[in-house]
Amino acid sequence: MYHNVLGKRVSRARFKEIITAMRNRQELIAAQLSRRDLIKMGLLTSAGYLIPKRGLSARWESPIPDDQPASPPTTPFVEQLPIMPVKQSVASLSPAPTVCPNTAINPATGFPFEGRTRCHQAFTQFPPQVLYQVVQQPGQVTMSPQLPTQTIWGFDGIAPGPTYHQTYGQPILVRNVNNLPLNNGGFGINSVTTHLHNNHTPSESDGFPCDFFAERQYYDQHYPGVLAGFASDHPPHGDINESLSTLWYHDHRVDFTSQNIYKGLAGFFLLFNQFDTGDETTGFHLPSGEFDIPMLFADKVFDPTSGLLFFDTFNLDGILGDKFLVNGKIQPFLHVHPRRYRFRWLDSGPSRFYQIFLTDLNNLSAHNAFWQIANDGNLLPTPVQVKSVRIGVAERVDVIIDFRPFAGKTIYLENRLEQEDGRGPTDNILRAGHGNLLLKIIVDLPTVADNSVDPATRPQFYSLPSATPTPRVTRRFDFDNSNGGWTINDQFMDCNAPRFTVQQNTVEHWILINSSGDWQHPIHIHFEEFQILSINGHPPAASPLVQTGRKDVVRLEFDTTIELFFRFRDFLGRYPMHCHNTVHEDHAMMLRWDIAPVGDTNRNP
Amino acid sequence: MDRRTLLAGLTVAPFAAMAYAWEARGGRREVPPPSPEREAFRARYFPNVVLTTHLGEKVRFYDDLIKGKIVTINFMFTACPKVCPRITTNLVKVQKLLGHRVGRDIFMYSITLDPEHDTPAVLKEFAKMHHVSPGWLFLTGKPEDIEVLRRKLGFTYADPRLDKDKERHIGNVRYGNEPLLWWAACPGLAHAEWIAESISWVDWPKNRPTGR
């Protein structure tokens, strides 16, 4: 069955898509004309103004301009923000974990029980005290009451997966069991590798992109729970100033990471210690328990005909969704008490950058300040007051928001960073109320005790480790595009070919360069946190956007050169550096580097 | 490649062959049957346009080249001065690494971006010059059909200026397993061994994807 659209024949499904897109555009125009009224009536129907203008990519055959897949309409703020369950440990695992991989053949598959290929390097020194088993498997979820039940792939069958809590000094082992089906429902691959971003993890447990394992295999990952420096400059317990807190775990299967994360394979992993205790009456007195909420942001597209999650498999630039999810629900709401909360924000991608503001739709000119306390899960030396935070894919920001001034009001988390395609944001900040509303926060719960620290008193957290030691080598990395392949120093990903070797227990500087004005890249380096030494020759800014502190992802923005400081310590083996726009990552913007007792001094690897 | 080999390649029923191979190795699972997802994927990405091979055969893109197969797809043109010859040379190495599988259950396709110049005869000469073996087809067709294919298969730049510059055309090699909807891509100038290994990971059920 074909319909005639402006002289072109299109299928019935295509026709429906076009009509949906048009209807959404009309909705938008209507909303723009009478926005004030709509706000008052609580009838804001779309996530923001960007969406219907740009769907996924610019390459679709265009019977009409802007003809891109557009999700069916959904009503925002009708479902509560889900809070992921805390992952529970098990008393034992069968078969018991072993230092070297369990290569015994599973008679049911004809393959080894375990997919791991290397022995644990720190198992004997840090024997696991707590054991977990997590299963990668399909699950049925609803992301909006107006969309059909979706089949996701999740850790324990939920997306986001359960939240892990680990305490420093308590080594753990997580057994990943792959129960994913052959049938992917449209995208994704059932061989997986789980990266714990950005734990101080021995290589064989890091979730290296080619350490993937097959369905009906398991893979034991050992997380020693030790601070960086324990085996070198800060024996025996490591450097307290290298403490990590807000981590996330996600699939890292080479070439398929964007599909598998989009399908749901991601979750939070929180680390605690004697200061960041998870109890606001102790340590740094950070808001805790129900007042400490991880929020995983994701943007997605749904097929206009079936209403099912849609992934544009053949996209090369990056994928934007027109629906905004927090913890797996499209535009949920959250009731809060008038007190301080710690929110842990994560951009899970695949490609979008966010700049998040607190918006009061009844007072759009107000600048609602809050406190940033961490960068990429690393507490800053002291809280910094901000009006917004910017995050690229995989970046995390922990904030403290005091809801007392908003008692009785409703405020929104709003992304005001304009982005029109997957290559990166335009850097234009939209007017308040004209961005993407992510979460509705209703401050209507009763007053309760607040034993958390007031960030305005400028509490001191950790100090920054010194970044003055002379580097053994300064390496340069150019991030670019060559005939559609995303490159680092004009080369492409190859798991088999380490591009350089870092010498264990040394300091290095890495210079990351993006000489393009067309795209931006959130670059992630596994294993060690870095500090930014300079951005285009200037020291990193402390405000309005916080670029100081320790980090593990750096936004390589237009025409930017960034110099990073690293110490490489404690463990040996292979790790990657890659763009965390997962579509760029899957199209070769990744390299393997190794840590070994003897390294090289290759300056342009 | 002679006509007989080509037809053998096109008429083999890989679906049945794959299921058989899996069972033969003791596996219990079957290849997923035709599904709404597979149909949606076909409708969105694989227009069934008629192309002509470098051997002069008319083929339908989905029915004859993609359906039920493990394939690689890239775009090129014979007059391309720099990148295409290098990619083709690299893919010849990939073909050698994949060995006898190519043409039996892995199929390689190179589609010309210059169909007006790249007639079947020109493509045949190009294939011969590069010592291409059977199982790898060079394809031409109507310019408008080629353009639809290029867009649907995602060999485009978001930047329209860049997209018009044929010499900077997307040099990726898309690889995939059609029945399983497993699709990814490697740059055509990635190491040949790496490309071959990546393809082997969607070569189900012959290979089961596990890491090293």
C-alpha cells in the first residue's frame, strides 16, 4: 500500500511517520503561541522545542523537509521517578570463583563455563569478601503509559540495572551471567563485556571492549576496593585523595556498545568510605539514604507505528532521541521534602550533551542556584555554587540542592543546551522554559530533619593530588574524521594492537586535540582519574562550569586542545581510551593502550 | 567468478544451512524465524532496488544480496584517486583472510558511487585489476537507486557540503548478519586482520562470539 506524498510514493508506515512528525510540529507551534497558558494549565506536552525540529539524522529520504522518525506523543510527568533497587549480595557462587578462568567445558554449550581469558592479578592480595551475581537478560518495562511494553536488555532484567554499593577496603566479586537471547528484537548483540566506569580495576576485570563473553557463559569481575597508589606512592592503603564515589557500569562490547547500552545495559555503582559514608550523621555529612538519588539521563526514539524503542543502526554521527528519560521513565516526577538532597546525575548517551538548570516555569527569570560537589564521581575540594552544570556522555555530576526555598513550588530539571544532531551541541543556551524538561520536582512533602552539611559553610572534602611532578612523556592525540571513520591520530580501533605502553608508576601528560568546529567528543580514559592542566593554554575554569577536580571524561569541544595530568599505578594490562559518544566509539574512535613494567615514549602514538 | 558460482551463491538457502550447522554442533537454538523486527529493518534500510553486478547479472538488493546472509557492504568508484584503491586493496586482504567462506556464507559487496561511468564492464576490469576472488560483487545501477541505497545504508555525512564531496565519501565497511539483525561497521582502512576478525564475530552459527 502506497501513499502519494508530494509526488513521491511512500509506504503506509512511512506515511504514518510523516503524519506523526507533522502533528508533533503542529503541537509545537500551538504550544509556542500560547505557552504561558499551557504552562498554567500544566499541559506542556513535549519535552522541549528542539525535538520535532530534529529527530535522528539528516539522511532520510525527504518527501517533506525535516522528515525524520518522530516518536509518538507522550504525556509528561504522569509517572514517578523510579529508584533502582540496591544490588543484594549472595552467600556463595557455584562454581566457586577461581583466580584463573574456569575453562572447563560446559556440556550444554560445548564452550568454557567462563568467558574470561586472563587470571585475576589481585585476587590473592584482596580476596573478595562480598559476592554478587548479576544476569544480563531481557526484561519487560514500560517507559510511558502511552507506549507499549518494551523488551529491554538489562542487568537482572531491569533498566537501569540495580545500584551497587561498595565500601572501600571491602573487596567484592561480581559474576556476570549472560542470558541474553539470540533474537535481539532489532538491535543489540548477545555477547557482552561490563565496564565499571571508572573504577580502579585490574585490567582483566575492567570490561575491556574485546573481553566479551557469549550467551550462557559467565565472567567474574574482581573489584579490589582499593585506592589508587596503594602499591606505589601511598602504601599500603592508597591515596585518600583518589577516593571515587559515583560510578556507573555499562556494556562495552566493541562495535556494539551504543546498541547494547541503548537497549538498557547500564546502572549505577556507588563507592563509600569513612568520609562519604552513606550516613548523613557521619563523615562529610552528605545527604544520604532516601535523600541521595542517582539519576540516569537517556534520550531515546520510539517507532511512530509500533511505539517500540527504535535505534538507528546505520547512523555514523551520533544519535539523538526526542524523548527524555530519567531512570528508565520518560519525563517522570518526584515529590521531595523541603530539605537538602544529593542528586547524582549521569548522561548515559548515546550522543547528547546536556546543560542542566533548575527552572521555575512560573518565574523564568529566576536564577536558581545549587551546589556542585563532585566531578565524574570525584568530590571537589569544596562545594561550588552553580546555576547549571554541563555533562557529556558518561560524565557524572553530584549536586546538592536545597529545596527549602522552593517549599510548596514545582521546579523542573531542564536541559537548555541546544543540540540539533549527533555531532555535538551548538553551544547555544536556550531561554529558560524553552529547553527539554527532564524531571518535574514537586516540593510538597512535609518538613523533616536534615542532618546534612550546608554547602554554603564551605566544608572541605579531599585535597587534589599534586599535579606538578614532571611527566616521563607527553603524548599527543588528534581526534578527527577520515572518510567517515572516527580517528585518533589518523588510526582506527584494533583490540589486537596496543598503540603505546605506559610505564607503571610513572607520570604522563596527554594532550587531546580537536581541531574541528563541526563536532565535539566526550573522551574517556579508563583506569586512572586525571586532572585538566590546561584548556587552549588556560588553566581550567572553576566557574561558571566546573572544569577543575579529578575527572575521567573530558569534553573535547570545538577547536580545543586540552592537556591532562596522569599517574599510572598499581595494576598491569590493557585499557582503552575512546570517545564516549558511543556511536563514534563504535565507529573506531578508540585505541588500546597498555600498562607494563617497561613503557615506551611514543609521543604521537 | 563464473555464472554458475554466482548462481550457486545466490540460490543457496543460508537460513537452512545455518540452522543445520548449529544443530550439527550440538546447539539447541534455532535461527530466529522471520519476525516483525526483521521486516521493519528490511523496510527501513534495505530497498529492494535492481542492481547489476560486474558480471552483468541483474540482482535485487534485498532479495538476492542481503536476505538470509552474512555480508559486507562498502561504497567506492573506480575513478576515485586516493582512498578507494587503498580500501579495495585492504578488502582483498580481508577476503583472503576469510578464505573459502566468502561466496559460500559470507558475501562481499562494493557499490559504485559513480554508476554512470562504472558500467559492469568497467567494474569487472577493476575487480580483475585488484585480483578480487569470487564471492565479492561490484555493483552498479540507476543513479537514483544508488543514491537511495547510500542514504538508507547510512553512507552519508550530516554536513551537506562534505556529503557532496565524493572523494571524501564514507569509506566504512558495514558488516552484518541479516537474519539476526546484527550490524556494525569498520573503517575500510582499519587493519585487514581486525576487519576479518570483526566479521567473524557476527558469523553465527559458525563462530560464537567470545573475546580473547
